[in-house]
Amino acid sequence: MVVQVKLIEGEKKYLYFELQDYYGNPVDLTGASSITFQLQRIGESTLRINDVCELYYTTEGICRYKLLTYLPPSPPKYKAEIELYETTGLVSKFEKIYIDVEAELPS
């Protein structure tokens, strides 16, 4: 699953993710102890965001992250992943999330 997200510089909003298994079925998040959202700029080694996602529709596999961090316009793009944890530890990683941030239009 590849996810492409486009944002405008300075935009603050919820990012919604529908987590799916290999076959494209929603992942039931009922047993999740936590879900994390991690983001870094491609080419950098440090995370810009490493925070908790909110469960939104657990049986439909939907979680959301409230983006409040300022992200400078890219290129390069940002890449992100979501990690799903249950009480036994890390269960799944959902990678291949790419985020483009476009410069805000002049007023």
C-alpha cells in the first residue's frame, strides 16, 4: 500500500489512515495497545515526528494523527510509517507513506 499525501505549508489538520492487511482488508485495531506515527524528511536520519495516533474506527482499521508540527516545503519529500503495537509488542509496520508539502501561495 503506497499512500501519497499533499499538504500546504503550515497546514494543521488530521491525517487519516486506513490500515490494511496484505490482501487489502481492514486491520481490526480493537486489540491495539498503541499506534505510532513517525515521519522524517527523505535524506535525513532523524525523525521530525514520533507520536501517538488516535484510534478512529477500530473495526475498520482507521486511525488518525493530528498534525501540529510545522513542516517546511519540500523537495525532498517526507516519508512516514505507522507502527501498530499490541500488548505482546510490535505487530505490524505500515510503510510507504509519502508526504509532499507545497509552499503557501503569496497573499
